[in-house]
Amino acid sequence: MKTRILILTISVILFATTVYSQKTEATRLLEEQNKQFIPEIFQITENVHFAVGYEVSNIAMIEGETGIIIIDAGMSPVRMETLRLKFREITDKPIKGIIITHGHGDHFGGVQAFLDEGSNPQVWGRSGALGNNVGFNIEENAGKSAGLTYQNNRGARQAGVILPDSIHINNGIAPRPNKQNTMFNRKKGQAEFEPTHFFSGERKQINIDGIKFDLVAASGETYDNMYVWMPDQKILFCGDTFYKSFPNLYTIRGSQYRDVKSWYESIDKMVAEEPVYLLPGHTRPVIGKEKVNEILSNYSAAIKFVFDKTIEGMNKGLTPDQLVEYVKLPEHLASLPYLTEYYGRVDWGVRSIFNGYLGWFDGNPVNLNKLAPKSEAEKMAIMVGGKDKLRANALKAFKDEDFQWAAQLSDYLLALNINDKEIINLKADALFEIAKTMVTATGRNYMNSYAIQLKEKVGE
Ligand SMILES: [Zn+2]
């Protein structure tokens, strides 16, 4: 009898190991996206070079009459130094100008590597407005002026800073950053970086070292985003208004509302320029007038669809939970590889649009007086026949591979006892399993990081 039980136990363990170690479709798809980050310096035209995969974001070097102009400066001065030396194999002309497409640290964090050359370049950024904050890097400044810091913890989870190699594939639109050199250990004073020149209108043409650049207001991920258009060569640097993923209409690290309507309108402006070369802030370039037109048009259509459909549903009185069922990207758009949800997710965008216009109240009056989590958990436990029954249900849900339900039931049990070691472990294990099925790297990294932090809490 004992032998039979032993054999049964071993086969269950073997079966479980096989099931859980199988590579999911989501994992396979996200690994496939790593091809976007293979390091390469593209020579786009005679004087335009574009580096992909050296940094978290992409960096361009344009040769002017007597010097060079850099567009975007990566995230880490240490990694940027490697790329700067690569660029210096192409030319040793001094840096005359730097243009930063928007105030996210992965686009300006490495600027010191170029400034250290000492040629005193003009540095351009767009001055945007977000609440009381006006200028460059306003998203970060808005948090700072409120005294808010927790978004950094969430950002670190989303970026997978603590994740071991075995479960960190990439960041959806960016390679895994080298842990030693991220923006999380910026050089002293670097967070206070400010451009020397600001552009604040709709469009401004500047000339640096004999090269014409149109700086065009293009809010999307941030309110200080611009695109840079080289009219003579039909090259468009779009910052993070386009990259090969469904856009991050809402970032789960948390930020102020991202203006989804402005986002697709910005892309429509880009389409109207009729670019031949589309050089995004992340992922590989798109080349060819028709191809660029097709991709940008579909990208804009996808964002517009999500926006319009969400507003349509809101006007019917739907709540965010109902809206995520109501708004589904049509198959002809959802199936496009550059609209796969590697980085942003449609349903998160839908919730954000609702919240951006109507705030937290979903419209259901029941939610104006919600029970506190502990009170709800107590009632739930009584309803199912006691806390032990609730626990048994949570454990069974995990065994049945109903991992989301296992995690949700774990939350009830943790509301009853926040130090319940078995349930903390169960929740962590459920999150690990859910993460394997998520193609959206931000959410996947967040889940894995959170699960590791839960395990650390109980000393495992
Ligand atoms: Zn970026």
C-alpha cells in the first residue's frame, strides 16, 4: 500500500514539474521579442546612424558640417560610454547638439557620457505642462512636488530589477538592463538634468551645425514628448509615441493620466509628414514610405479604437470592470506583431481612460460604501463554512491550476491574518504561475518581483 502511495506521489510531482516547467506561449512570444534588441548600429542615410540594443532606449548620431548631433541619450552613463566609443569609431567630430525626445530617465539618464566630452553642446527638450508642473521631465517632477516616492518601488518591480536571469526575459520594448548600471543608481546630480534650450510651441524649426530639425509637440507617454523630423531626409524620430508593442497607455508603476486622445493625434501628425524612415525610441527602425505609413496608421487606429470604444461604453454607464469586457481590439489590429501587448495592455488602457475622465468612482453606488477588506473576508469565511474551508478552497484552486482564483482567495485569508505564512507562500506561488502566462513584460516582471518579495517576507 505504502509503495503505491509513494509511486502515486512521485508521479504527481513529476507531472506537476512537467506541467509547470513547460514553456508557455506567452514566454515563447516574449522571448521572440528579444530580436528587437540585438545590438546594431544602423546606417540609415549617409550621415545618420541609429544604435539599437546598446541601451534600454535607442540613440541616434547625426553628422553635421563640423560636428555631430545626438538624439536621446540612453539611461546609464556607464552603458552610454560604451556606445559613445562605438560612435567615435565612426567620427571624432565634436558634439554640437543633443535633442531629448521626452523626459523619461531611459532617454536622458546617460547624457553625462556625452557632456563629459566638454564641447558644450546645446541640449534641447520640450517644455510641457502637467498640472502645476511646467517644463521638462514633468512626470517625475509632478511626483516629486507631491512628495510621492512609492512609484519608484513599483517601477523597480515593473522593470524586474531584483529578478534573477532565469525569469527575467526583457521589459517588453527594451532589453533587460544591466543591474549595476540602471537609472536606479544615477550619478549624483543627474536627476536634476535640465536641457539648455526649450521648445514649447506646436512646431519649431532649429538648425544645428547646418542640419534642419523640426521639433513637433507630440504628447503621448508624456506631456513633454516631441518628435524630431528631418524634412530634408524624411527621417522621423518619434521618441516613445511609437514602438513595436501595444502602447503603454497606462503604466502600472503609476503616473498621472496619459492623454490617450493626444497620443493618436500625435501619430496622425507623424503620418502627415510622410516619413520614409521611422526611428522609434525603442525597438528596431521601420524603413520605407508605404510601410511606415501603414504601421503608423494602424497604430493610431488601434489607440483611437480603444479610446472611442471606451468613451462609448462610459456613455452607456459601464463600469471599468464592464468596460474591459466591452472594449476588445479588433482581430485585424490585435494580430499585428507591432500591436502585441508586450509592454502596454488594452484593458489597462481602458481602465486608465475611465479614470482619467471620471476618476475612481465606477458609478456603482455599492462601491461608495465598500466593506473594508477584513470585514468582507470575515463574511466570506462565514459564508463558505469557516476559515479552514476558505483555506482549503484556496489550496484546491492552486492544485486545480486556477491560479488567479487561488491568489484572490489568498487575499481574503491575508486580510484575516497578514502573517499567514502558508498563504503568503501560496499567493507568491500563484503569482509565479500567472506571470508565466503573461506576455506583457511589465505585468509579468511586477508579478514575479512581488512574489519574490513575499517569499523574502516569510524567509524563503
Ligand atoms: Zn522610453
